[in-house]
Amino acid sequence: MKITGDRPSENTEALHYLNETEAEGKIVLLYENDNAVLLVTDRTPFHPEDYSWKDQPGDKGIIRAGNVEFVIKDTMAWPIPKSGDILPPDQITISRPDDTHVMVIAHVVAAVKIDGNPATFSDINANSLIGQDARFEVDQAYRRELNVAHTTAHLMSFALNKHTALFWKKETRQDSLGNPNLDANAIAQSKIYPNQSKDTYRFGKSLRKSGFMADDFVGNIGVVSEEMNKTVNAWIAQASPVSLEGDSLRYGTKRTWKTVLDSKEVSIPCGGTHVKNLSEIGPVEISLQYDPEEKSLVIVSNVLQKSPQAKLQLG
Ligand SMILES: [Zn+2]
């Protein structure tokens, strides 16, 4: 294990909160062990996979500093303790970020080039890189495919809540559109892929106890699915702008995703990346599958249009 640079004293400035994909910053820390090389900078447009809710994967791309080029294959949130040993992300045992750790964004280095030629990490003078200016270029095509999938996941959850409202026999917390929030009550896992999101819900005892009539829902799943597809595609056609708001760009501060659906402003807490306007998504197809053994509902939302360019080519 080799650490070059100083322990960061504050969370990385996260420019993905502004939907940036290109920026400049400074290298502050290089970490190397047998399994990985991690590069930490003072600011970055690379979106990291969240530490405790791993929905949107980390960005890929290139970071250049002087004559050195780092090929980045993944980006992750990395809690670094404010004192004591600096451990790699896979050896950190806290369950969620706390105030004894600084939350940095770690770029996972796949390969290194010096003057354009393939090199190994040991060829680099790591000391001389600390404090150097770096230029960031996020893989924009990959990011765009994650943006459309992530925004679609949020629209899907509002549509799920709307079309399952009639299956609640008790009051429960509502989403910002005013519907009972099945999504927040039952979500077990959310995964974002390029042009696709996959959300898994648990319909266990506690959900039933809180008043959700799961059997009635399962008996009507075909109708719910049809209605959700109609609703989400209609919302996309409303072409509302999407914004991401928050008080600070420090990684980990609370951010809120906002848009307008049926003339009503809606919001969800979210630190991911998104389209700037719902119309960028184009048509989507949502499928619901209930597994009675697992008592789980899996919803797959597919973005049919691969990119805005593809739509233009089709005329
Ligand atoms: Zn989100």
C-alpha cells in the first residue's frame, strides 16, 4: 500500500450536481494497493456511486495532469476517517457516512499513459503530481444514458404511487404529487443502467400491516402496468425542465430533484445525474413482474430511444 498526498480535510466539491462533464481541479491524493489505484482531487465532475444507496453507477472517463493521462473505469464515494489509518473503500466498515469521516470522490484508475504511451503506475512520479492541475473528461455517452434512465426511474415511482393509490386502506405518507408513497414504503433496491432502471419492491408483512392491499394490487397488475406506461409517456411529452437543487456543492450535502408533472411541482431527494428536460428521454416501456415466492415486485423501465442523436437520424 502506498499513499501520496495529504488526507483531505473536507468533502470533494461535486460538479456532477451541476450536471457538468468537463472541468479542472487539483490532484490531492493518490492511493495504491495490490487491487486498485485511486485518484482523489479537490473537485470533479465525475459522479461517484453512492456509499450506502448504490443506485447510479460511477462515471468513466479520462483525467489528464501534465503529460500523464489516467483512464478512469469507475468512480466511488470513499469515506476517509479524520484520524487514524486511511483504508481503501472495500475495508471501510461504517454503514453510512458520519462526521468522523470526510467523504471524498475516488476515481478508480484502470490504466496510465505518459506522453501518450502506455505506462505502469510505478512509472509515475506520484509526489510531483500532488497539487498539479488536472483536466477531467467524463464519458458523455455513458453519462447521458444514465441520465435518461435515472430521470425515468423517478417518473416511474410517481406513476407507481398514482396508480396504486386505490389499494391503500389506511393513511400513509404521500409523495409530492399527493399520492400514497408506495415507492418510499416498499423500495428495497434501485439500480440504474444505461437506458434502463430496475427497481425492486418488497411486499412483506410490514407493508401489508401499514394498509397496502398487496393481493388486490397483484390481481390488477396488468391494468396498473398499462396505466403507468400511459402516464409516464404523457409526463415525458409535457417536456418540463428538470432541476437539481441544494445549498452546497460539497459531496454528500442534501440535493433535491425537481420537475413539473401535470402542472404541479414535484421533488425527490436525489444526488444523481439527470436530463435537463423530460423531453430528452423519449418513449419508455415499463414492465412489472411480481414474484409471489419472494413477495417482491420488480419494475424494469426501458428507455427506447438510445440517444437524442438516434432520434434525429430517424427523423
Ligand atoms: Zn435519484
